[in-house]
Amino acid sequence: MEMRSKTLGIVIAIVMFGGIMGASVLGFWNPTLSKNSVNIQANQSTGVFDPAEIRGSHRFGDISTLFDIPLEILSRAFALPADADPATFQNKDLETIYPEFEGEQEIGNGSVKWFVALYTDLPFELEHDEEDTYLLRPAVDILMSHANLTTEQIAYINAYAIEIEIDSEPIGYSIQTDEPQSSNQAESDEGGNADDRKQDEMIVAGQTTFANLLDWGLSVEQIETIIGGEIPNRLMLVRDYCIESGLSFGVIKIDLQAEIDKME
């Protein structure tokens, strides 16, 4: 019995949509992730997704979902342009934003793997036979503040950090995880908790100026000993001074924070 082409088309459509619906019910179909996400395999020893399986075709939105890293963090770490959509941005496109730096420095898919592994504290081994893996300075600063790094990892990311100038912070970016206070809570805190709030704010970060350090109680001598020179314009960012002086902001930040913490 011959089947008409119209009838055959209807049958095919029913089979296709029926299969998708069935896969959705069973959990095999997830329309929120790109088709490339299914290619990331779970690590056999941890049961979670393996950063080593990240490919250049994967999107930041997929990585954010699979590895539970906020898009704002990924956007800041790799200094995406203001007009880029982090959710649909693909790792391979980093090569178009950062085509080349000095020498053999480059930012690409390997940088994303390395950042994800360090940020999530997942097992990952760099291929020593390949080129060194670089990160942008914003990525290093984020890792220094939020990741559980070993001494060797800290030394590596600071040694292979690429300094860049960032004109402005991406909209919505924040690595502050505390819940925002209501106006009533803020008013109630203005009394005995003022010193606690001040101490909470005494954190050396990318926007810390020399004036901030002095206001927090560090002496000129302490600061100059750490930076190895005279304090410049007090309104200058410590991070900008480090970039101009060829210093590692990550290392200087740790030393400054250690002196601040001693004042508690």
C-alpha cells in the first residue's frame, strides 16, 4: 500500500515532535543549553563536568550554567566588550578580541579552561609540553579574591598574567556576594556596627587608591616598603601604579591586605 507524500510528512512530524517531547520528559532534552553543552563530559573521579572538555565553540552562557559561575564574573575575567552578549559569546571569539600580545602571549580557549578549573577548584592539569597558559589581570584578581589557590597556582597565574587597561566596569558586574540591605537595616546599622562595616570595607581590590590605604590606617612607611618606592598621587589606584611600575598587583595586594588585617 503506497503512502501519499502528504501523509508521510505528517507521520514524520509526529514522530519527530513525539521524540522531543519524550526526551524532555525523561530529562534528555534541555533547550536552555546550546547543542555544544552535551559534549562536555563529567569527570569520572568527581562526577562533575570536566573543564578539560571545554571547547572553543562553547558559549559563556553554557559554561556559566554547567560550572555555576556567574556570567558577570566570566565577562569581567575576560574583559568582554560592552556590546558583547556574554550568554552567546563563544570561547573561540576571544582570539578576535585579543589577536596578539607581546611574544607568545595569547588569550583563548585554554585560558577559559584554566580559569574555570581554578575558580571552581576542579582538577585540571596544564599541558607542560604546550605553550604557557595566560590569563588577563582581571581574571587573576578575581581568582586571588575568590578561589582556593595553592602557592604554586598563585605563583603561576601572577607570572603569566597579561596586564590590560579597562576603561570602565561592565554594567552589572559585582563580586560582592552579600545580600543588599533594606533602608531599615541600614538605619539600624548606623549605630554600634559602624566600625564593623568599616572593617568589612577594608579590602584591597582593583579600585583601591593609596588614599584608601592611608585612611584605613596604614602608614606611608608601610606602603612604601611594600611597593618598593614613594607613594605617587594619593588618588591613584594601587593597581594602576603596579601596572606602570611593572609590579604584580596580586602580590602587592596580598602584602597590603596582610598589614591591614594586623590592625584588627
